[in-house]
Amino acid sequence: MRLYNGAMFSIRRLLAMTRKELRHVTRDARIFFLVTLSPPFILFVLSYLFSFDISTVRVAWLDEDRTPRSRAYLAAITAGADAPAGGQVRPYRVEARMVDSRGALDAALTAASVEVAVHVPRGFAAQIDRWAAAAGRAPGAQVLAVADGADALSATQALVNLGGQTAAFSAGLVGEVAPGSAVTAGPVATRIWYNAALKSQWGMVPGLLAIVLTLPALALTLAVTRESEVGTLEALVASPIRGSEYLLGKVIAYVLSGLVSLVLAVGLAVLWFRVPFRGSFPLLVWLTVDFYLATMGLALLIARLVSSQQTAMLVVLLVFFVPGFFLSGLILPVNTSSLGSTLLSYSLPTTHFVQIARGIFLKGMTLPELARPAALLALIAIASLAFSLLTFRKRVV
């Protein structure tokens, strides 16, 4: 069936081009792996590489008080990995190694055998008793925690974990104060939504989908540049197929193939990494098509500007992968401190898909709530595809 008569745009030629490209994707093992199998495989690797969870916090412990109070504090710190911590489930454990001097504490930090050194001073229990007798109006007990700042990320998480356990221990002491007093466990009550255990993989795995699902766009760029590079584009010049039918047929084929990789990647995230999926899967598929059209529109622009597969691969990696890790909000929040950085970040399709994937996976967000990133992806797709279709010419240079 033809949409227009004569040499105008033809649906029949478009479908024929799509079928031809789908056969090429399924028959070429390298392209099939790149489009369909490599996204879940790379997601598996990157999810472990970018896992920032600490399963074990190693602590050097110096107890100079040596009282039941100080031993109870140690027991609270080293409770089981899944014990409640301030109302949250604690997915880590603390390994405490007892030392007998300040010099031993310093040596443990210098040797990097522990992440934190804790010093419980003499008078720890007596200060707690005075605090309880004064109904919380006397200064409380203090301990010294020193972290190894050579690894800033591990040190920060270790101190946060240790602080949470200390707060839970302090909250348990409130019941010892006389009833009716104004003492509370703390000035702020905290609650964590969507990821109560603060597992970094729950946020990283959906976010990494925005990185690995750019591989079909890479495959599309290589396919277009390969036909120009090896000379098979000459057959297109002699055929009745139009340039728009040629490009759209390729885009549709790679979008359909990419949806297979989406299903595999989502299955990996849910079944292997145990990331909760609280939203609508059809909505995720629909918005992934939106993302694919945006990335493939940019991929066609790249293929239009370069003439070799090697150069095309390098440019795609520089456009999608490198900025995707550092400018899209995947690891750090999007930098909106200047107009230039804001425009650069929001010009990347990965920035918007990170929001979409995390929103659907963890928050169960709906289309109205995701309208803004979806609309921006559609804008990028329309602009890039329109420019590629209008500037493509059937000719061999």
C-alpha cells in the first residue's frame, strides 16, 4: 500500500526496508549481540562496578570505660546485619576489633585494616547516668570516631552507618529518663521513602538502563556508516527506495530489536538484582521507544557527519557514554549552577531517561508525572530525526 502515488513516500517500501534490516540484525551475530544481548550483559557488569553499598564496616574499638554501658554500646553497634537501625533495616554488619591503646587505633587506620577507629573514653557510663538523672538537661556522653579519609566514599558511608547505630542506641536510653521529662531521641524524625534500606543498586540499576540502552543507537550508526564505507550504498542509489524510507526502515528495525534488550535488562534488574518494579511496564516500553527515537535521531546525525565506522564509534561513545555517566544525574545531581551546564545536561537523552527509569521502577510514577522528561525526549527525537531525514541524500560521495 502506498501513502502517495508515484515516487512519493511508500509504506510498502518502508516495511520492506524494515524487514530487510531486521533480517540483517538477526543474521549478523555481531550486530545481534550489540543490539540485543550486550545491553543486559553490560548492565550486569556496571551494576556491580557502580555499587556503592558497604556490606561490612571494619572498626577498631578502644574501650577505656569497660563498664556494662560501654559493652552494651558495642553490642548495639555490632548487632546483626538485618537488625533495625533507627526504624530502618540495616543491610550491613560491623566488625569490631578490640585494641588496648590509642597507638593501636592509629596503627589500624594507618595500615588501612579498618575504616573507622572508635574511642570510648573513661567516664562514658557516668556521663550517661548524669544525663538520665538530669532528665536530659546535662551534657551527654561523647565518643570519638576517626575515619580513614583516604577512601572518602567508604569513610563517609562508614560514619553514616556508625552514626545511625549510635542514634538508635541513644534512643533506647530515653526510656531510662524519668517519665514526663522533655527528653526526646533527637530534634528531627527521619523517614526514607522508596528505598528504605538505602541500597545503592536500587537507584543505580534503573539509572544504568539509560546508558546501556544507547547501544542500539551505536549499532545503527555503525550500520549506516558501514554501508557507505564498503560501497553497498551504491545499490540504494539505483533502487526506487527514498532516503526517508531507508532511514526510517533502519530506525524502526533497531527500535524493535532494542525492545528485546529492554525486556532482558528489566528481567535482570528485577530477578537478579531484586530491584522493585512498582510502575507500569507498558508505560516503560512506550517511553523507551521515545528514548530510542531520541538517541537514534542523534545517531543518524553522527552517521551523517562521519564517514568511517571507527570514527562513528568514537563519537557515539563521547556523545552518549561519557556524558551519560557524569552529566545526566546518574551518579551526581544535574549541575544547574550555570546556564551552559544546564543546557548541556538537558540536551542529553540519558538525563531524561534516568528520571523516567527511576521514577517507574522505584516510585511507580505515571505518564502525567513523567510528562516533562517524556516531552523533552520527544522534542530531541523530532528535531534530530527531521534534520536527518531532510538532509539525507541518495548519492555516493
